Amino acid sequence: MSDVQAVDDLMGELDFSPTALKSKYLEERDKRIREEGNDQYTEVTAEFSHYVDDPYAEAVEREPLFDEVEVAIIGGGFGGLLVGARLREAGFEDIRVIEKASDFGGTWYWNRYPGAQCDVEAYCYFPLLEELGYMPKHKYSFAPEIFEHSKRIARHYDLDKNACMQTCVTELKWDDSIDRWIIKTDRGDAMKAKYVAMANGPLNRPKLPGIPGINKFKGFTFHTSRWNYAYTGGDASGNLTGLKDKRVGIIGTGATAIQCIPHLGESAEQLFVFQRTPSSIDVRNNSETDQQWAESLQPGWQKERMENFNALVSGADRDVDMVSDGWTEIIRNLTGIVAKQASKSLGRRLTKAERAHLMELTDYKKMNQIRERAEAIVNDPQTAEALKPWYRQFCKRPCFHDEYLQTYNRDNVTLVDTNGKGVERLTENGVVANGKEYELDCLIFATGFEVATSYTRRAGYDIIGKHGQTLSDHWADGLRTLHGLHSHGFPNCFFIGITQGANTVNLPHALDEQANQLAYILSEARARDASTIEASAEAEQQYLDEIKRLANIGQRFYSECTPGYYNGEGTSGNSGGFFSNMYGGGSIRFFKLLESWRSDGDLKGLELK
Ligand code: NDP
């Protein structure tokens, strides 16, 4: 009898063959593995730098600044906004946000493509709803409302007053003689700051495929994160009238593409979707906010809801599923909760092998459902077949949409499936895929963002710490932090985001925990009259050891996945992947770690001077 027979008995007769599915998944993965891994992409610098120009604002002139602030926050997205908000609440007044865009919002400033929407429930995702007395209009909000909310936070906490917009940092250098950071920018500034919070965002740098002829195409091109409405017409809600006589191509079928493709399909004369790997598209089922429910909420509701959601999407069990959506449904069925139910039925704990087997079987079941959905919605059997994802659910970001698959039933929309190969090259006239040239007027890159490149490359500048040491050197062999926030040799500099911090579906939740942690640390430093705060070398090493100890989680899983940014383009399990630089113990444990560190009250691991 096999060591997983008990699980097989529990699952009963299956209407699929796990062995056949597994070998299909591996075959589809192998088709897509490319030796170049991440190097297959082109950086948006030099002749490609126009892909990151801001199409939404005119440049505004200002005089350079040489003044000093107590706290400089680099980045005006949710990370920067939450740090600003929590510091204001803790009594910090002298704050300056430095931001390359012309306004707050970060990802929601840049990603204005038609149909852009957040797939995490708005009541959990929008920061500071109770503090601002705001209630989102829908369960899943559209980008313009989230962008507006970002600006609302900035105004509410007066973060707009002293901000430097349209300003790119070019260098950050610690001056030992005055214990201050000197921040140089492309505006000729050389400002001083006692503290710097780095809130650059995790997916801030667009990438392009490194295919031959990438700069040859003579038609109109842009990346989805810099949507050109002057060309397409319309706005974030669609109605792209400028495309009515255009042959449009889009490369990519990830979370971004699936949201804008329905609008392109509706407006373009012809739309060609160039697909390398299909996304898994589950039901969205959006709804307007129920006003009666909103009015019935009691103080503290948002934190409670965020924690309930985070627990369920982290594999913990709860009596109630407050959000009750695709995320909680998928994760409940694929993690510890399903194992708990199985072990209840068996009357004993599952072995490691049984647990893994159970997860695999439930994953196959879920993905069969996703594949059946494509088949049920898409009329043309060949197109439906090409839209079926052959990998485990969390190999790629799960997507939720109720109009995407339906778009392929339109006569003007063609799916150009490349059987895992991707597009071959660009010509003056269009795209070559599967050996055929597709002539286009407009080509849109929905090809995502840099993930596995170095932190300083993505930031766009280096950080020069004590004794002239650069962050790129200090992190040459990988990130080194304490709690993801501090790095030895870089006093008074704090990293906000996913640098060895929590892995959560709801990123603003993790950002808020970090913001609270930072507000606590700076308040303590103030109370102790400290001029510098720095992680000790030992504390950094201990945390790194802990990160490494926990990092094996998911290694086998990701090595069997089809390539993507989750697994470092499939080259090495999950190392170099999106989650490899996060705390492997899970977000619940990570938040508890920070909380208990704060309640100890001795700032363990930090050196104050
Ligand atoms: P992704 O990296 O997820 O997708 C890039 C797409 O480009 C993939 O389909 C990829 O194919 C394709 N691609 C790359 N190179 C080629 C090539 N040479 N030929 C053909 N296709 C190619 O980027 P997205 O912008 O879609 O999403 C990035 C992330 O942004 C999401 O994972 C999510 O975290 C976030 N996001 C969140 C949303 C939300 O609702 N909260 C909405 C949108 C985005 P392949 O899969 O084969 O690599």
C-alpha cells in the first residue's frame, strides 16, 4: 500500500489522472524554460527609456532644494503614504515625500490602463478607511478610485504640503560628520534628512521582451503602465475611440493584460493577443457596496476584516470567512484548512507526504474547474484549448475576471497562441509569431515588471552608507536586513516593502505593519534622544539565518512550475523568485514577531547612538 493511500481513499474516485496531469504540467513547463531566465528581458534604459516617460503630466519647473527635513520618504505610493500617516499620528511633523510621478498613488498613479482594477477586496485593500471615513464603491475597486484615495490620504495627513513631485532620486549618501543623509535628485537638489524611508514599491520598473527588432516597429507602442490615452482615446473605463480603425496587438496575458483586453476587444478594429502562457481566470463576481452593511460597521472593523482575510489566505482556519471570495476559497482549499478537515476524518494527523499529496490533488481539481470554465465560455474549441492553463494554481498569480474569456468570442479578436515560445521578433510593420507576420498599427507591451534584478537597479540609484559602502555591495550576494527594515552600515535608513518582510496577498496590510513598526522605532529614538539607529551586524546575521532556514518552503513546488516572476523565470526553484526574499514563516508569524519585539521594549538588535 502506498504511503498516501489513506488520502486517496478519502478523496474517493477521481475523474482525472493525477499522473497524466503531472506529466502534462512538467511538459508545459519544459517548453517554456529558457536558459537566459531573467536576462530574456530588456531594461527600459537608453533607447528604451521613453517607455517610462510620464504620459499623464507636463513637467513643472522648480528651484533646487538644499534644506533639511527630519524624515524623507522616497515613494508616494501606499508604502510611503502609510509611513507618512503613521509617523504623523506619532507626532512627526517635518516629513517630505519625494516622488517621481506628479502625484501620489504609486502603482495606481502609473497603471491607468482601461479596466485596471484591484483584485483584492477593497474593504481590506484600501488603507486607512476608518481614519478617513471613506467607503469604496465596489467590493473590487477600479483604479481611478484607488488613485483618488491615495491623494485623499496625502491630503488628510498633510503629506502633500512639503512633497517634491516629479523628482527622481539619483544618489543617497550618508554623511558621517553630521549624521545625515544627503539626497541628490535629477532636479539638482542636495537635501539633508535625518531619516530616510525607502518606499519604492515591489513592481515599479516595467520590462520589455528582449526580442530581435524590439526597436524596429514603426507603429505606435507603449507599456501598459504608461497608457497613452492621447492615442487610444477613451479613459480607464474604456471607450477607446482612437482604436476603431486600428489593428492593435498586445503582448502578454498576465494579470494586467486580462483586465485591459476586454476594452481593447470592444474598441479596436482588430485585436491580436500574443500569448506565451495563459493565466488562470476564475470568477470575479464584483458587486456594489451594500450601504446598509457599511452603516452597520463598528469601530475597528477594518483591522478585524484585514486580519480575518490575512489569516485565511495564510492557511489558518477561522470560524468566519468575512471576505469570502476567490482568494479565500482557493487558499482554504489548497492549504492547511483542507488538511485539517482530512485529518479530522482520518482521526489522526496527516504525514508530510499525505499532506503534500492532498494539496496536489485538490490543486488538480481546482485547476480542472478553471480549465472547464475556459471551455464553457469560449466558443471556438481551439481557442478555448489554448486558453487553458496547465500548471498548479500558485505557479502564477491567480486572476479573476468575468469578461476576459468572453472577449475571444468576438469576431475582431484573435488569440495568437505561441505554444510557450513567445513572440519571435518585431519588424517595421508588426509582430512575428509562429513564423507569421501580423501587421499592426499599435503594439502594447503587457509584459510586466522587473522582479529579480538588483534592488538598486530597480530603485534607479545606489545608497552609499557608512565608510562609503554601497548597498549594491552589501547586498551583492542577496538581501541582508533585520526584519526587512534595517541594514547594517546604513543607519537611519529603513526599507519598506517586500525586502525580507511579510508575504501577504493584501500588500497594504504588510505595509501598514511596517509603518507602525517604524513609527514605534522613531518615537523610541526620539524619547531616547538618539541621533542614529542602526541594525547590529549580529542581529542582521541572525535574521538572515532565520530567513534562510525558512526559505526552503515552496522550493520543490516552484521548481515544478511553469516559468514566471514567481519562480525567477523557472531557473532555480524559488530562488530569485518573488517570494524568495520574503519571510518564509508566513505573514501571521512575521507580524507577531514585530509585535513581540516591540512589546519587549528594548529595541533588540538595534544600536542607538
Ligand atoms: P506579468 O509579469 O504577470 O505578465 C507578463 C506577461 O507577458 C506574461 O503573460 C508573459 O508570459 C508575457 N510575456 C513576456 N515576454 C513575452 C514574450 N517574449 N512573448 C510573449 N509573451 C511574453 O505582468 P503583469 O503586468 O500582467 O502583472 C504583474 C503583477 O502586477 C501581477 O502579477 C500582480 O501582482 C500585479 N497586478 C495586480 C493586479 C491586481 O488586481 N491587484 C492587476 C494587475 C497586475 P509568460 O507567462 O509566459 O511569462
